[in-house]
Amino acid sequence: MIHDDIAFHNVAELHETADGGRLLQRVPEHVREHLNEDARKRMRVPAAGELQFVTDDETVRLVLSSPDGPATAVPFWGPFQAGEPVTIGTEPEPVALTYPDALAEIGPEAFADQSISPRVWRLRLGYDVPPIRYHGVEGDVRPPRSDELPDRRLLTYGTSITDGASATRDHLTYPAQAGRRLGADVYNLGSAGSAYCEPEIADFIASQEWDVATLAISVNMLGDGFSIETFRERATYMLETVADAHPDDPVVAITLFPLFADFEASLIGDDWQATPEEYRETLREVVADVGRDNLHLLEGPELLADVGGHTADVIHPGDNGMIRMGENLAAALEPLLE
């Protein structure tokens, strides 16, 4: 969305707050209010969110606040990462961004092969930041043009693994890594601990513009005791709804990524109503039963085939695992986009 001539990427609504700020939300309030309690909180965490703009000014100041505690964000210019992150304080204060001397000297024409122009200033937010409020901009800015941005859109839904848990920076998550390799903008609706596949989130995904969508569903439903029958019902609604809304675009269902219970059965939770493999088999059956030409299946254990890519909890991939997953996902999606 565009506000103050800034493109708020992966932000569906700027929710007005009592202090005059605007809270970045990944889904509109009319969707958020129908989600489970934890998902309502996660959709106000701007994971994979960006403030994007183009300017001829040397320095631009974004007035931001993070009332629940200081937050860090990473500036990028096109694909180029800043050497150090910036801090967003608890009170509204300007965050100063200055265009790098080297990029100014070289000029954008040298980077014409990049999917996103280095003229696009990007302040990237991540999984671990608290809710962020926008209060204004100091500088002469405009939104990026379409020819300055990637010409593909990848939308991802899933659990904390998709949301970005355990990646040390947002650009190291598997959706971001896949997006970079595909030359695609990433719209990440990962919902840590709360990806319950509600009809409202399915409807929202179906309503958005994208070229390919991946739905990694859902170890949260397994771990929180959802039955196979409920999982089948919600997965069926989500896949049918999303695929039917985009008949010419690939929709990819991803089975559970490997986790601790695959390697040691005694670690299966007491309140689980199924095993990971039973959830995987159910999703395979749902994809076959839905039977849309644009609906595809990917196996989570094939995207993360090396257990050493996990962190020590043996459920969340670390940076190495995320990178490999992004590589494998991009390789699987590229033929579907041709």
C-alpha cells in the first residue's frame, strides 16, 4: 500500500493509533479480528515488512516508533544490504538513512541485471521486531515504479518457519531466499505458533495479487491438537479457495517440514491427535481430491533434506537450513512460472 508516497510492502493496513501514528498490519483489521488470539498478535508484527521509496535526497528520515521496546531494522538499497542495522526507539523519532557513497558513484545502470533497482531505498523489518508505528517522513520521496521492482510476486503462508523464526535476519528466511533467486517480491503471511488455516486468512490470500503462492500447513495445528478431520476440512477450504481465485497461477501446498517427532516417536506430544506423517498424508490426499490443474504438492522433508539445517530444537531451521530451503523452493517453483 502507498501512504505519504512511501510503499509499505507486506503491509495491508496502516491502523491509526491514539498517538497519531499508524500501526503496520500484515492483514486488514476485518481479517485480523477473525483469527485466533496468537495470529491476531502476529499480524501486527511486520515480519518481512518494508518501507520502500525513491529519492534524490542524500538523507531521508523516517519517523517511527516501537512502543513495546526498541527494534532493529536493516536498510537496503535494491539488493544491497547496509553494513549496520538501525534502531527504532520506543518514542517517535527520526531514523536517518543516507545513500551509500559507492552506489552513488557507480550509478544504477551498472546493476541493470538486478531484479530490484538500487535506487529503491528499503527499510526491512523482521520476525523479532515488536509492532511498529509510522509517524511521518522527512524528505522528498516517491513510491518505486514497477520497472524498479521485481516483476514477480511470491506469497507465502505457514507457521513460524515461514514467518522467519531462528533466521538471524529477515532476508535469510526461506521465503526471502526463494524470492531473491526467483527475482520475486515476497509477501509473507507466516503466522508463528498460530497458522490454523482459518477461512478468513484463506479468503484474504485468495483476494491478493500474486504470481505463485505457497501454503506450508501446518505443524501448529498438529502441535495444538487439531484432529485429522479438522485439518482436512480447513486445508480443503484453503486450497480450493486460493486455487479457484487464481486459476492461471500456481498454488503450492507444502507438507510438514521435518521435525523432532520424525526422529524420535517418544517426543510426540500427549495432546497430539496424529503423527507428522499422518498430517503429510492427509495433505497429499487433499491436494489429490481438490484436483485443480494449478494446484501442486511439495514435500517439506525434500525442501529441508539435511537435518543439520535445523537449530537445536529440531523444528526451526537455522540460517543454513533456511538458505537451502530457499534454494530448493526456488528450483521447484521456477518451472511452474514459465
